[in-house]
Amino acid sequence: MRMLLLACGLCIATMAQAQSPSDYATAKQQADRDEASLPATDAGALRDAQRLALDAAISGCATPTADTSPFVVVAELDASGQVVRTWREGGTPLAICVQKQIRGSTLSAPPRAPFFTSFELSFTP
């Protein structure tokens, strides 16, 4: 009986995990869909808020200037615009630091919650 309960518990935990974005690729796809669904004016305002949050995150990171690897941080926002979860692509010190900084950010309230958005940084030579 104990084994059956354990098996049921594991099954339920696996199903719950599968229903929420648990990895970067799933979260990025959701961010792409959510961002594409915004009207043009809302999309522009979101990009402006993202740029400010990304600039603030980078300025809060003491990273070497030679760290020029592009990266993407995906964030899940609640109804108030508070970042509740983040994922990142890239493991450089700057990407890791920015993810940590973004995790404490608040953007404008999104049109719905949860709302996924992405912060992308690429360097041009």
C-alpha cells in the first residue's frame, strides 16, 4: 500500500511539473507567444520597460567587460508585474548575474497573468 501511495505521489508530481514551464525552451516559447499577442502600443511599452530593467540588471553586475556572450533571460510575471520565476540561456557570469537581478524586478502590470517575457542581450562587433 505504501508503494502504491508513493507511486501515485510521484505520478501526480510529474504531471504537475509537466503542466508548468520547467525548462528554458518551454518558457522561451511561451514568452514568444505572449509577446506576439500584445497590441503594438503595449509591445512598445513592454520593450521600453525591458530595456530599463535589463540596463539596471547589467549595472548591478560586477562582470568583466570581456564577457560578450549573447544571452536570453525569460521571466514569468504575475498580475502586478513582479517577476516570479526566471530561466536563462547561457552560463556566463554576466548571464547568471542578470538572471539573479531580473528575478527581483518589477515591470508594468501585464495584460494577463501569468505573462512570460524575455530579456535578450547581444553584442555587435
